[in-house]
Amino acid sequence: MKNTFKNSLAIALLVAGFYQVSAQKKDDNIGTEVVNVVKPYSPTISDAFKVKETPSFDDEETANKENIQYNIFSFPVASTFTPSKGRAANVEKSEQEKIFSNYVTLAAGNYGTANAELFVSQNVSNTDYFGGMLRHISSQGGIKDVTLDDKFSNTSLDLTYGSRTRAMRWNADLGYQHQIYNWYGLHPTFFDDATIYGIDEKQTYHNLYFGGRLALSDSFLKESTLKFNRFWDAFGSAENRFVVKPSMEFDIIEEKFNANFILDYISGEFDKSFFGGNSYKYGFTNVGFSPSIRLQKDDLTVNAGIGLFYSIASEGGDNKFFIYPQVTGTYRLVGDLMIFYAGLEGSLKQNSYRDFVDTNFFLSPTLAIAPTDQKYDIYAGLKGKLANSVSYNIRGSYTNEENKPLFKHNGFDDDNANTEGYTYGNSFDVVYDKVKTVSFFGELKADFSKNVSFGINGTFSSYSTDVAKEAWNLPSLKMGANLDITITPKWYAGTNLFFVGERKDQFVHSSLLIDYPIENVTLDSYFDLNAHVGYKHNERLTFFLKGNNLANQNYQRWLSYPVQGLQILGGASYKFDF
């Protein structure tokens, strides 16, 4: 009965509280009321249930929410703060230099030197263009202690017509070059005045070429080039060369493939041999195919390929097949600061009379022409940046070449029946040998500011030959340096210095009556200091002054061929548009 009373009292209080909350808004004075609840105690165990986190309210009072209205009263606030007006910062802006499409340069100097250049370009339409370049440099000679004529002349004309569109780029080229040089490198102690007076030392070279280039944007045919050269001289020598180089690039399974083809045909003839014998003909057709694949993963890039060449000798000799490794790779050790690179490459190089003349103007027109088999060139190096404006490159290599061309002095033979102007010990021959070369190269470039740039490089080489006693006329050390300065917007200047180490050659004097010893000659090393200064009078007209061999070194680039001393050249350049 005690428990029953307690339960009845609790229920009564709960009900009273509920009615009090519900009715509070209607009437604040709810009065009093006594409720007795009597029920027998019969305990039961109810089913387990989970209390809902968000109970539902179905009663009408809680479902209807009252509308509350807010009123905002705004009024002005007095302020005495006045913000200052902003001003744009002054930025130093350099005046943009106008670009002209054409220019002409005229200059003259001592030794009777004349230099002229004319460049013209014109847009024919929105896509097509035309360009032409005429260049001439000549000197009337006057080298000290030279008995033969040492003047020279080099004139060339190059024309091009092309088109550029999104889908295709092409151009067609045509040109002609005329050169005059003299075999002035005579050893004066062997000849009297009458013999010297009777020597015709003049040589004239001609080169006519045409060619073209085609590149397609949306095609596997990346780029194709072709060129034909007709080269001849004043002694009946003539050479034809035709080169075609198509290249393809395409992707297979996210890898990039490249395929380079080459067809290199050359044929030529020399009118006579050095000793006046019959003419000599040569001809080679080299066909090459070089496929490669580029593999790239993170900082490592590898180009793995192979070179396949077949050489056909059309004027005697054997046809040969060559296989060369062509593998290169780079690895970024520290981003752009340090990049390691290496390679193993080989190739079949076509040699030509014209290429030899471009290196040495004083060759006799009695050469043997053959390709060079570069079996391999193994190299490795590091390149990168020491700072944002300073870059470097160091490299070591080992090269093995079969039939490497070397320039060697022809010497003089008292009994030579050939009396042309190149047979008096004043010309050079090309000899071939197996040469292995170990070389080290280093380069440093720095842009200290937008107005000052500097560069220096050097190459040390060591040669080993198979037949020849020395690697004729190949220097063991070559160095170069340059400095360019923009002094003011009107004035600029620059200088460059190059150094060439000792070279080896021979002077052979042959005779049936006297046994002359072979004279092994070591050509002294030399350096050449050049400088220039210019003044921009306005955006069109510029005056300049150049100085070559400022140290007035009377060095010999080739045996018995001293160069001009101190050379001063002054002139002007004028830019214009049509």
C-alpha cells in the first residue's frame, strides 16, 4: 500500500505540471485541483526501446510558430576621416626597339679590306615571304715578307622563298658563292726571283646550290630537307653532291619514336694528280637509317637507337655495311642546377672537296675523297647552373675514327713535271688515318646583368694515330673567351680572345740529286685578340669600329702561311623598311 501511494502521488504531480505548462498562456491563474489515482501494483517488464534524439510533436500549439518582426533604425554617423588619393608607382620602362626587315652594312680597313652586306626580306602575303643576303669581304693583301700575292675575295648571294601556315612550313633556297685565294705560302730559300715571278698562285672556287625544307605540323613526317651542291675550281676540278634527309616522329603506347633517313650522294673529278698524272675520279652513295625510341621516367631521359648505313663506292673500292650505336641520356641530379648526360654514338660521315676547302683554302686540287667511319664517340659530362645567370658545361669523350682526314703539307719536289701554282711547297694534301682522340671540354657562361655577358671555354685533346707519325695540324689545346658590354643605350662594346696550341707538320724537299732530310715542324701556339665598339646614332643608323689581331701577332695558321697583323675596320650599318 505504501508503494501504491507513492506511485499515485508521482503521477498526480506529473499530470498537474503538464496542465500547468499547457494552460499558462490562456490563464495565468490556473487554480487548484486534487486528483487521487488508485491502482493495484502489478509490476511488468516492458520491451526495450531507444529514445529518439529528435522527438516528434503532434500537438497544435508547438506546430504553429509565432511570427517575429524586426525593425532596424539606421542613422548617419559623423566621420572626420578623409582617405588620401592613390598614385600609380613609377615603373622604369625601356623604349622598345623597332625591328626593321632590311639592313645594309659597309666597312673598310687597312690591308685594302672591304666588307659589304645587304639583307632584304619581304612578306609577299600573310603566309609567304621572300629573303635575300648579299655578302662580300676582300683584302688586297700586304703581309710582311710574303713574296707571292696574298689577296683574297669571298662573295656570296643567298635567296630564299617560303611559306608558314599552321599545317605546313616550307622554303626553297638558291645560292652562289665565288672565292679567290692565292697559294702564297712559299718557302723563299729554295727559289730564285725568276722562278717566283713565273708562279701563278691564284685559285678560284665556285659553288652553286639549291635546296629546300618541308615540315608538317599534324603528320608523322616531322621534317624533310634536300640540298644539291655543284662545286668547281679553276683547275678543272668539279664535284656534285645531293643530300636528302627525311625524319619521322610518332607515338606508340605513350612512347616517342623517331626515324631519320639519309641519302648522301657525291661524285667528283680532279683533272690531274699532284705529279701531273691522269685525272682522278671518286663517287660514293651513303644510305642511312637511324630509328630510336625516347624513354622518360621522372628525371631520367634516354634515347636508345641504332644507325644502319650502307656505302656504295661507284668509282672503285668496296661496298660496305656499317652498324653504329646511337644512345644518349640525361639525368637531372639537382633540377636545372646539375644535369648529368652521357652518350655512345657513331656515324658514317661523308667528306667532300667543298668541306675541305672551307677548312683550308690552300689545298691542292689533287685530293683523295673518302668517307670517315666514326666507329663510336663515348662521352659523359655535367651541365647546369651555378646561379640564375651563370651556367656551366664540362665533358670528357673518347672517339675512335677510321679514315679521319688530316691536312698535311705537300712539300716540294725538284723533279715534279707538274708546274702548276700549287706544286712549289705551298699547298696541302689530305691524308687519312685511324685516329683515337681523348678530349676534355669545359665552358662557363655568365650574364652578370642585362648589359654585361661573359663566356670562356677550353678543349684539351690527345691523339693517337695508326700510320701517321703525328695527328697533322690538330692542336692539343684550344681556348676562347668573349665579353660583351652595353655601356649606354647608345654605346656598346665587346672583345673576344682565342688561343690555339702547337700543331705538327712536315716539310719534305725531294730531289734525285740531293738527299734532303725531312723537316719535322712544330707550329708555335698563338692567341688572337679582337675587339669592337659601336655607336647607335638612332634606331636606323649605327657606326662601328673593329680591331682584329690587336696584339699584332705574326703567327702561322698553316705551315708557311703567316696571317695579317693588326687589322682595323670601320663602317656603318643602316636599317630600313620598304
